[in-house]
Amino acid sequence: MSTVIQPRVDLPRRVAAAREKAGISQVKLSQRLGFKNRQSLEQIESGLRKVTSDELLTIMEATQCDLDYFTDPFRLVGEGAFSYRAQGTKNSDLDRCEDVAGRWLALWRHLGAVRGERPRALRPKLPLSTDSRFEDAQALGEALAQELKLGTVPAEKLEEAMVEQLELVVLHVDLPSGVSGAAIQLPMCDTILINRDEPPGRRAFDLAHELFHVLTWDAMPPERVDRQAPRGYKGKRTEQLADNFAGSLLMPEGALRPLWTKKPKTSSLAEWIQALAEHFKVSSSAVYWRLAALHCLDSETTPKPLSGIGQDPVKKRPLFSRPFMERLVWGVEHGEISVNRLLKILDLSLETFRETCAAHGVEVDIGL
């Protein structure tokens, strides 16, 4: 096996990130470092001047950041923006989630670069803003479903299309309580995390909802926490547009309306909505609101169904994804990362790592 190669660490970015995280101005940190003015610190943070070991120790003490914060190559520091679809989750739990997920993505990105993979230089974008109409979001959802060739049940092909055609990273993981999904904006590595504990119908809608955020991030940057009841006009409008986009992407009018008109006389409205939910692999609530958007229902007077797909015990998806596990195995086999370090980043035992590979159909023959 060849020597493990360490990726480059952007120390200037990390010094600036540590200072900003601690809420310390350049002037105050310069004083702690014994600089006459802040010019020397500006040069350090811009990469024009190297930081000495003694200076780094002083920065660590001032910012209360450990050495790994500045030196660990498999860690995102000062880059990447997260938006969580969450309810009642503590900020401290989200902070830990960002640290863990950041390590996964830093490793993924490094291994891709070593393999010579060239990610998409330009991000695909949706031409939407908070001034857009709900109908605009719906039309673009339908158009994207056609462009990606998702067929009549888009939920079945959406994830594969996002990975292969849009070059996004999609990982099914264990997220903090109350978090169903997350969108991450990261140069050359936009990512969506899905809570594998969620019911299948909820996972599908979260995937489409977070896709909206990835494709509109520049025009409508989402809040760190995507609440069910957002505060303020922009936040509320953004989430409403995201839901309209997701509903039309997963249930195109051309596929939904013909089925809606075939409702058996013996079925109640709730039963038929549930049947449609099972067909499209979404929740009954998602079908209800999509039908309301198509003016098939009057949402003001029609009772909302209480049941939904995925009420039975949830069958967890295997951790992460097949492309993710394939790249990790390649990294170990080619000496880019040691097994011990990999397992530490993933917080998995060797046995669980092998089981996860097997669940994705990835061959692995590595040991400690």
C-alpha cells in the first residue's frame, strides 16, 4: 500500500473563521498577538504572511479552538452553508451535526480531487425569487421532472437523477432529533442530507424540498433552520415556493390529474388520497396540498387527511449512499486514507463499515 497523502489545509481561512466564530475583531486579536496594528493579521488571513507556531498557539488560546480546528484536513472550516429542515432542535445539536457532516464532505471532496474528477464548474439554478408566483415554482418543478426524465412516479428516480445528472451528493444519515433533512451549499460539492429514520413519503418530499434550496440558494438563501412556520415574509415565501416546487416535481399534473378523476365511487376522499400517496410514494398530506394547488380540492372546506404513507414501521435506508461508499473504499485501497482514520471520521466500527458497503452492493476487502 502506498503512503497516505494528506490534503492541503487552508490555514488563513481557518484563522479568520476561528476569529469570527469567537466574535473577536482583527484589532483585538492583533493586540493579543503583539502586533503594532492589524495589518499583519490581515496578511495572515489573506495568505500573504505565514503564521508562526507561537502565533498559532496564541490564536488557539484567544479563540478557544483546538489544534485540529486549524490542522485537520478532513474538516470544513470557514466554508459551507447549512440549512436544516427541523423543528425544535437545539443549536448545539446542529453545530455538532455540521462538524460531523463537514468531515464526511471534506473527505469526499479530497478523494474526488485525487481521482482527477472534475465537478460541474457552474451550479444549475432555477430562475425564481421571492417575487415569483407559486405557479412559476410549480411550472419549473414539472419542467425539471421532464428534463430529468423522471417518468410518471418521479420519487422512484429523483435521487439517482440528482446524483448523476445534477452532480449533487445525497446521503441518508442519522440526523439529530427533529431534523428531517438538510441542504448544504459547498463549492463543487452541493449536498443534501436525508434523515433515514423518516417515513418513505416524507423522505421523498424532503429530498425535493431541499433540491429547491440548492437550486435557488443565491437568489433566496434559506435560513439555517427551515421551520414549518417561518418568520418574516421572505422566509415564509421561500418555504411556500419550495413546497409548491416539490409537489409539482413529485406529482406532475399530467400524471396526477388523470388518476384523480378515476376515483372509485366506493372509496372515500381520504382513502383515495391515501391510494394516490402510495402510488406516488409521498405522504397523503403532500397529495392533498398538490390537489389543492391544482384546484381539484377546496383546501378551505375539504378536511385534510390524517393518515399518510409510511405509518408502518420505517425500514431504514442504508447509511450514506453507494457512490459515497465506493469512493471511500477506493481511498483506502489507494492509500489516500488509513482504515483507522476513515472509521474515526465515520464513527463506525469496521464491521458496521463492511455491512454498510454490503448493503450498497460495494465490494470491500480491507482490514485493520
